[in-house]
Amino acid sequence: FVLNCTIKTTLLATLASPTTSSTSVIDEIRVLADTTSGRICTDADATALASTDFGGNVSVVGARPAAVFYPSCPADIAALLRASSASASPFPVSARGCGHSTRGQATAPGGVVVDMASLGRVADSSGRLAVSVDGRYIDAGGEQLWVDVLHATLVHGLTPRSWTDYLHLTVGGTLSNAGISGQAFRHGPQISNVHELDVVTGTGEMVTCSKEKHADLFDAALGGLGQFGIITRARIPLTLAPARVRWVRLLYANAAALTGDQERLISEHGALAGLMDYVEGSVLTDYQSLIASRPSLSSFFPDANDARVAALANEAGGVLYCLEGAAYYGGAGDTSAAHVDKALEVMLRELRYARGFAFVQDVSYVKFLDRVRGGELELRAAGVWDVPHPWLTHFIPRSRILDFAAGVFHGVLRHDRAMGPVLIYPMNRGKWDGGMSAVFPGEEEVFYTVGILRSAVADGDLHRMEARNAEVVRFCENAGIPCTQYLPHYETQEEWAARHFGPGRWDRFVQRKRKYDPKAILSRGQRIFSYPL
Ligand code: FAD
């Protein structure tokens, strides 16, 4: 990172001039690497790392990029994209946040992976997280982690409203999907909470866009699976930050009671409206092995309760459900502890959980939001974090969630001993924006997220879990349950068009692709487009 940005950008632009047809794309990339003072790296360690991801089941050789690019500013990325765009054989370019994808989405087979983190490693990177207290927003670099966004805003008594469960994901990475968690029912996904973006398009143009300016690119990029541009900055609105959280878990013996209560909590009407700031839920299909494998879970249900909970699980036919809620208070916000206690009292009286199985903790706001980190550190210490993760997440319309529960939790997954959470929680469709690229069920006001987030720890697990995932999909097809994949993965364009987007949305997606990335350079790891379009 010794050259200044202008010089490097000029150099890249020079190298970008169209090459003779005899020069292969790979050679072109090597030339860039040789002449840009370590900013392009082709060594095997770097390219191997850039071809792996959290999913851990991508064929390393097949998906390996030719090079990794370490930009020091957005203009570097623009120059790289112009280089590819101007080439006789445009080479794939993919932004890589942290590689938390599970199906090779952040790879660029045979092309260049852009290591987004390097934008935040330059000498003066302080501007990559800039809070405007008066404007109530933060400008965050696309490479920034949400956990760093949280800490930068809390210094000013402010916070974003919509989160993911895990905060060690990048801003650009989650905004390219949707960014969902238990706050989305009220505030929408993270993509519904953005004022403005800086995007470098597939043609290497640097564009600032919002709902007012270049709205089509703004909508395309949000939930756009990296297809239309690389997000280098997002302006995120902020609100007053609470200090603490009453965090509740309630056990249920059946799905109908759980989902009924979840829907009452996310409704804008009724006695329970507005009581919770966060609503999620999970399914414990194999309570005992879950307890054994996830110490952080057992700490929520203290050991003394193990026997009682196991008895409840037996009574319930082996499958337990858990509602998870959180109410914020204190800090810069105006909700008092007394107010939250009153809300909890109403909630615990009204909800239909198994009596005697309510567990409440009081934790700091930071500890609550960054809760998955604790589990990560435990799993890392046990050597079971860097294992394959054949995750499958669906959005299911409200009217079919109980059919899904019966067929999948009490059927396909019932005796499948596996490590990892199975999440189930509802969203209000009205908080999603149909103009954006993210795909979600369109007909009913409420839809559910169901995440089967399992870790393949033992030999044979990966194969078995992939087979179970296929069974889940087959079950839904046979039962006529419309499932929309979140963090989607399909092998062919036909599947993307027919199964994911559907006709109208697909046509719009393709039109936007032709406009912003006509040479299909970006995020080929998603396997949606190839060159020529
Ligand atoms: P990557 O995996 O590196 O990239 C994802 C895709 O986006 C790729 O196609 C890439 O090319 C593209 N991309 C990356 N950066 C940019 C950019 N700046 N501009 C344009 N395109 C870009 N998701 C949720 O919504 N809610 C959750 O609660 C949640 N929890 C998670 C927990 C864990 C432990 C993990 C591993 C993932 C979780 N996710 C969750 C999924 C997460 O949102 C995705 O993995 C997402 O891709 C972000 O990861 P990343 O930043 O590492 O992006």
C-alpha cells in the first residue's frame, strides 16, 4: 500500500487498455500483479484462501481465483473493474467481505477476488466509519464489520436499528443479501435501513445513489447478490441507543402455540404490540445433543433445568420450540427498567408457553447484539468452527408454516442428530421494499424465516446434511409449500430465473445486469450469469 491511490489508479488504467487476443486473461492479471507493488497477489496461499468460505464445501481447485486484489481506496476497485471491462476477455471480479458465504458466492473462479478488508487497513482509515451526530447517521465502508459500526455509534449514544444475529459480517456483504435478525419485524431488514450508497459498477463507474438519486442502482444493489456493483460506502440511519436488554426465552411444546405468540408480538395491534424490540425463535429437534454441543445454550437454561426440560421434550414428542424476545431499556433511549418490567409481566401472563419454562436474563445492549460471538469462540476453542456448514434458509408464507413444521421438524429432521441451531421467526412483509433486488414472499403480510444452520462435524455429516436439505426442498415441492431461499444458491441460470426470481423479477434483474454489469464481471461465484450475458 505504498503507492498513492492516484498513481496506482493511473497504472491500472494503463494496464486496462484492450489486450491482443493472444494474451490470455490470466496473463493480463499477472501483468497487473507484477507491476502494482504487491497490490495484486497471485500466490497459492492467497488464492486458496480467497476460494474458501464459511460453507467449507467448495471445490478449492475449481473455484480458485487467479489473483487477489488488495485495494487501498474505492478508485482502485473502479480501475480494476475498468481493466476487466476493457479486456477482450473480461475476467470475473468478486468482492469478498469475510467470506461468510456458504456456497462459494464470494469467489471469482479464474478471475480476481477483491479483498475488501484492505480498504480499512490503509494508514488513515478513520473516515471509513464516520458518525454524523446531527444527521443521525453513520457512513460505513462496505468492508466494515457491523460490530465495529456498533461500537463507533455507541460512543455517541446512537445505534443502527436493524441487525444480523452475528455482527462479524461486512456491511457490503449483508446489504448484498438483506441482513435479517429479530429486529426486522419492526424496522425491516438492513437493506430497508440505508439512506445512501457508494457503488462501483461493473463498468468501473463510481456512483453515489439513494432513493432520490440513481434510485434504480440503489434498489438494484440492495439485496443484489453483488451483481450490479461493489458497495464501498453505506449511509445507515441511527437512533438513540439503549444500555441494557431484558432477554427472554420461553419453551413451547408445539409450533402452533409458538408461531401464534410470535405473530401477536410482531403485530402492530393488540395487547402485545410493541412490547418486544426483538423476536426470534428456534426449534430443538434434538434437545439433549444440542445441550451437549452448545454450552452457551445450556447457560441460558441453567443445568438444574435439564431434567425438567428433557421431560417436557419427551411429553412434546421430542421436538421443543423456543421463543426468544428482547426488550431494550436505559441509555440514551427513554425506556425505563420499570417500563420494561411491566411489559415483561404482561407478556409472561399473556403468552401460551409451557408454564414454568420462562428464562430471563439481563445483559448489556452490546452483549445482547454480539451474542453469537461467545458461541463462536466456544466452537473455535473446541475446534468445530472451521468445519463445513451446509446451511439452508427459507422464507415461508405464514399460511404454510405449520405444514412446514409438521413435515420438516417432526419429519425430515426429527431423528437427525446434528449440531447447530434451527431458527424460526416471522417478519412483516410491509417492512420490505419490492423495488429492491432481495426476493421475499409477496402475497401474505407475514412470512417466516426458517434457518437450518448446521455444522458438519463428524465424517459423513456433510453428505447426510446435504441429503436432508434436498429432502426438505423435495418435501416443500411435493406439499406445494412456496419456499424462497434466503442467501440463495442455485446451480443454473434456469433455476435462478424460474425457482428464485420468477418471471417479472427475473426480467428486471436481467435488465439491471445489462445496465450496470453488461459483461457479467461481478460476483460470478453466485452462478447467476456468465459472459456473454
Ligand atoms: P461475503 O461472503 O464475503 O460475500 C457475500 C456476497 O456478497 C458475495 O457474492 C460477494 O461477492 C458479495 N459482496 C461482498 N461484499 C460486497 C460489497 N461490498 N459490495 C457488493 N457485493 C459484495 N445473514 C443475515 O442476514 N442474518 C444473520 O443473522 C446472519 N448470521 C450469520 C451468522 C454466521 C455465523 C454467518 C457465517 C453468516 C451469517 N449470515 C447472516 C449470512 C451473511 O449475511 C452472509 O454470509 C453475507 O454474505 C455476509 O458475509 P460477508 O460479509 O462475509 O460476505
